[in-house]
Amino acid sequence: ADVDCNKRAGQLTQAEVDRILTIIAHPRQFKVPQFFLNRQKDFKDGRYTQAVSNQLDQKLRDDFERLKKIRAHRGLRHYWGLKVRGQHTKTSGRRGKTIGVRGIK
């Protein structure tokens, strides 16, 4: 993007910021390889794209809803709020789930 890497974010000019935003929004036009894109082989259209901010959140939400709808294992784990990627859950990942043992009052 022809931007000095040693500059801080507040020191960038508006033209430099615009160039960076253009590259982030359209990386394929600047010869960025497909494997760098964050939306590889989209389920609906099969395209490789780069989703940014709200668009990325919406695509992830749609993916999780699709997994829940088809009752896939991953979708059910998301729905139940459990670990999705095969981690052990017997002793780890207990934060924020249960209240604990309540004493008799």
C-alpha cells in the first residue's frame, strides 16, 4: 500500500488510510492469495471473498443458524453453549456455566 510501516495509526494521512481500506475491502485486486481470505468457499455461492466488520458477523451468524437448522453436531454444540472443536469438557471450561453447590439455609 506504499505506507511507511514505522508510522503509528494516528500519524497516517487520509490518503494512506483510504489505500489501506481499499486493499482490505478488495484484496483479490491486489494479488492477495486465496488462502489469506477469511471467507473461503462460501457455502451459498462457493466464492472466495473477504468479509469485513458487520458483514463478517452476519455471515458467521448465518453459518451457525444453518448448522443448528440441519441439526449438525457443531450446530447443537453452539446451541448448548458447549465446546465445539473437540476439547475436553470434564474438568476445563467451567467458567460462567453453573452456579455451584448451594448450601442449605
